[in-house]
Amino acid sequence: MARIAAVLLVLSVLGGYGIWKYLGNSPAKSVAPASDKAANNEIDKHFQQARNLYLQGKYRACLKEITKLKTLTPSYQNSAELESFCVEGIELITLQEKNM
């Protein structure tokens, strides 16, 4: 069981680094154009918050931020991928908890 936990931990760390590189350090562009600068700022704020929560391993909180983001714009660059990574992170944690 310790070996499984170690493998899951390594995969989580490597996955987090890969996501960080994939998502980049700058906010992504909206697929649907926003009507004003305030709306764009709000969208960027939620995306960056979701990304930061993911990098901290707070996958459930990340999903909540993505839900807020989707209320503002249903499609935002990389948000679908980030959502899927959060779901995978939650699944890994659940699997790890079951094996302990």
C-alpha cells in the first residue's frame, strides 16, 4: 500500500507540474468575446483562482470556481481541461484514501 501511495504522490506532483506548464502563467483568452472590460476581468479572476486552487491540490474548490466561471461564459480556453484535471485529482485522492 505504501508503494501505491508513493506512485500516486509522484503522479500528482508530475501532473501538477505538467498542468502548470500547460495552462501557463497568463490568463487564457475567452472563446466568446465579452461585452466589457469588467466582465473580462471577472472571467480572468475566476480562471486564475481555479488554476491556483488546482496547483494547491484543492480540487473541489477548483471545481466550484470553474462552476462560477461557467456562469459568466460557458466556454473558456483551457477551463474544460482544468475541470477534467480536477476530477482526476479527486479520483486519485479517493483511490489513495481507499488504499490506506
